[in-house]
Amino acid sequence: MDRDTIKKLLATLQEATRLVESMMDTEFPDGEVPGEPVAQEITLEQVRALLAEKSQAGFTAEVRGLLEKYGAPKLSLIDPANYKALMADAEQLQ
């Protein structure tokens, strides 16, 4: 590589660095940064499907125990904030 090519490459890298640094200081209106994975919300239907599958596989008593663990006699009364943890517990049933 000749000296001029190296200088152009260095200038391009410096400009890219400035651009990335300026993006890091940017406040995005929805709080999300482009390129970051977005946490996907777990729905009641997803939890219901998993619990039904586990119940049909013979874990009905364990499923009831999980519902009680999360403070409700039936799924529709469980706080949606607990869906992720409930699903993780249900997936452990084997």
C-alpha cells in the first residue's frame, strides 16, 4: 500500500470513529438504540400454550403448583410481569 492510500484509509477510519461517537451521545426518542435487540414481550397466549402442553404431558399437578407459586389459582390472574419467569419454570418440567 502506498502512503496516500494509507492516509485516505486513516482519514476514513477517523471519520467513522467520530460518527460512531456522535451516535453514542444521541438520545433516541423511544429509548431504543438502533441495532440493539428489542426484548420481546411474552403474551398470555404463549404462556397458556406452554402450560397446556406441559399439562397434557402429565404435569398437571406441577402446572397448578407453578400457578400457586406466582400467586394465582388460574393463569388469567397471574401478573404479566411474571410470565417470563413462569415460562422458564414450566420449561424445566420434564
